[in-house]
Amino acid sequence: MNLAFIGGGNMANALIGGLVAKGHDPRRISVIELAPAARDKISSRGVRVATTPDATTAKADVLVLAVKPQDARVALASVATSITGKLVISIAAGVRLDALSRWLGGHRQLVRCMPNTPALLGAGITGIYALPEVSADDRKRAETILSAVGEVVWLREERLLDVVTAVSGSGPAYVFWLIEQLAAFAEREGIPAPDAFRLAKQCLLGSSQLAHTSAEAPAQLRKNVTSKGGTTEAALRVFEEEKLAERFSKALAAATKRGGELGDVLGKD
């Protein structure tokens, strides 16, 4: 599989690093990147780097669109004439497939996905949606590429990518916020800041690992920690009284709605 990345930023770097670590020949990967610093960083992977599409790009089986969303249309214009027969995978957040297809002259071998920043450590999760015209082999290719940096979840409708964006795409920010709150409370109560931070981040890390490896559902794991009349129950009672679950759901709905709005804006010609 010959790959061409249009854009060589952090996510492209993570994907390439993951693929090479899993045995993909770096000589079969080319990257189009304008920024000198990004080119220098990604060339250390042993891949071919250029500033404009060339014959190597034209020979690629798969194109990965890894530019900023607002740059997607211009970036695709540079390869539109050599797109026939190629699978195109877009990680440009918010840009819908109808817009991508239109900018590529009606091309329909398109996959759109939403990874998240833990992919930079190989611990990400990516939501994927493919148009019906994408073959089973190309779906497998897409999954191979994206699973190089973590797990993948296939979606039955493109609109669900807005939900994925709200839940796992933006999700790391919610986790970081919770770490902030736990550490801030501990510090206010007298625990030195470095120790407060350690307590908070290790709590999230260990709890996530437990949820990931346990056969029990998160609700049961929560109950396992919640002794009747104990400290955890006291905290959870406040969550219920303050309707924290409803407020959190409202926040996720706002993020989902904003994802749809951005799709409307980014898809304009």
C-alpha cells in the first residue's frame, strides 16, 4: 500500500510513526508539507517529503487529507486531476464528505474520520464513516491506517461523527478539566501543588485502566467504590442534587450541535 499524506502535522506524524512501528515500509509513504519545521520533523521517519504533489503522489493507492479544515479545499485542488481509483481518507475535522466529493469532481471513494489527541501516544480512538462506494478492501485499508494509533469505531451514518467529535474528539479536554478540578481542590485543602497534581492525574489514569481491563460495566465499578453512608456516596449525592449528569449531557449536546454548524460553514465553496 503506497500512501500519500497531504499535510504533515502532528496527526500525520502520529499515523506515520504508528504505521512504521507496525512494519509499514516508510519508503512507501510520501508527505506533502509546506512548513519547513514540519517537513524536517516528519522526514526523520524515513519517508519522502515534498512541498507539492508529484509523480510519487500520483502513484499512491491512498491519500490521507491531514490539513487544517479551512485548507482542505485548496489542498484537494492540487491532487484532483490524479484522484481516479484512489481511496481518500480525511482527518480534516468537520469537513463533510459531500463537500470533499464536490471539490474532487464527484469522487466517491471517500472515508471521513475523527481521531483524538491521545493518538499522539498511540492510545487514541477514531470514529470512521465510509461512503457506500468504498469497497471492503478499502475499508480494511482505512482501518489498518487509523488503527496504527489506537482503536477504531465504524459508524453507520456520517452525522454520528459530530457525536464522536463531542464525546471522544473533544473528550480529552473534559478529562483534563476534571484533573484540574481534583488537583485544585486538593491544593486548596493544603496538599502541595505537585502532589495534588499527581493524586489527580494518577486517579484518572488508574481508573481508566481499570475500566478498560475490567469485565464489569462502569456503573458497577462505580457501585463497587460507593459504600453505603460513605464518602463517595456523599459526593455522588451532591452530583445528583446538582443534576450534574443532565448538565454534562447538555454540554455534549452543545458540542455536537457546534460540530454540525462548523460542517455547514466549512463545506461552503
